[in-house]
Amino acid sequence: MKTTNVNGIEMAYDVQGEGESVLFIHGAIWADFLRPLAEQPAFSGFQRIRYHRRGYGESGGPAGGFDTQAADIIALLDHLDVDRAHLVGHSEGAMIALVLAASYPDRVRSLTLLEPLPSSSWLAAGDFADLLGILGPAFEAMVGRYQAGDIAGAYESLFEPTGLDWRAAAEAAGPGVVDQGIKDAATFIEGEASALVEWNYGAEQAATIDSPVLSWSAASENPINPAVRAFLYELFPQREEVILEDGDHFSVTTDPAAVAEPIAEFVSRHSAAAALT
């Protein structure tokens, strides 16, 4: 990957193809988790920008909050002379995309959100308050096992409530991704995990977003999925929605073609070129 200095750190990034820019924002733990998605033929008509968030992969640190990471992206887009981009964010990356789209709406052409964690304040105030009783202990168990030196076990604790196989998903993302996630554990567990739990985002922030929004989710019903769909519906009643049958949160690596096709179709319909026809 290439590197450039943005917002005070050395950031690693990769640009492939030509056309309107689609920026992929990876979630927690694995810097290359969206590589299989970005490489899908469905996106062949676009310039695909993939990068490592601060403290992950080949990018420098330290870890930063969502506002800082949104500023990182804007600096990267400026470096690449990209005025507006289609954002595709997965998990924590979707949360960063939401913050960026609210803070810099003129830099976003469309917004694709793949299962962001709902705001804790939203969870506490609504029908999904019991989910906090699941997430809180999972995060505590993760931190405990990490502090004991068991990083793989920490990830097992984090994903246990969802039944997701993190190791198989990381292996599907490509060679070295499992080891990369082990190496970057401190960035997530020491630097970002608390921000996920404390994240506060609601209708006031979402009201500033004027770009088209696509909500992507898997059909599998773990305890988080219904809350994710309800959260995004409340924020964006006019959003488009795609639900992948027989998929899960990690389908971005295990079945990337099925994930890519409806996203690329959405991006194509909301491209600048489509607006002119």
C-alpha cells in the first residue's frame, strides 16, 4: 500500500480502478477485512479507495475518536483530490461513516451502512435496552482476557453473543489477516472499545445528512440485528434497505459477491453520471 501523512499520522491506502470514488471504511480489529469486498467485479466501474484506519495495519497511531477518524478520511480525500465519495462502512466503520456524513455532508455522495452498532443512548431509551445487558458483559470479558494475555480468547468473548466465527471470517479476508488482528488488538481494546459503548448518535446528527442512504443487514437474527435495523429506520425513514438471506455480519469476507452486488447497484443509481441522465 502507499502511505501519506494525514491529520498527523502516516496512513496506508490503496487506490484501484477509475470512475467515481467509493471509499471503504473497515470496522474494528482487521484492517484488510473489506479487501475482498472492494475487489469484487461489481465495483469495476468505480475508483475503489481502501485504507487502514489509524493504529491498524500499516497506518500509524494513536487510536482516535470518531470525529478524529472522520477528519482522517477528509484529509485522505483531499490528498487524492476527491471532492465527494460514496462511503461504504462496515460495523465500526459504518459508525465512522455516519459521523463523517453528518460533519461533512458536502463530501458524501452516498452512504452505505453495513450493520453499525446502535448508539448506547438510543438503546437505553428504547425497546432494546436489554441489549446493553448483553454487550456490557461481552466487552468486560473481552478486556479481562486481553489483560490476561489471551487475545484470541478476548475476540471469542466479544463475538460469543452473536455466534459469529471471527477466525473463519478473518481467514477468508486473506493471508495474514488473523495475525494482523492479533497484532492490532491494543488499538481496538485499549483505544476504541470504550468509544463504541459510549457512542451517542441520534436524529439530530442524522438530520444534517442529505445523501442517499442504504442500510445493509443480514437476515440472521442474532440479538443485535433487529436493533440495528430499527436504529437505522428511525434515523433514516426514507433509506433503502437490503437484507442478505443466509448471510451474517461477516459475509463481507465469506460471501463478498453477494454483498457487493446490491451495494454497487445502489452506488451506480446515485452516481453523478446517473443524475445527468
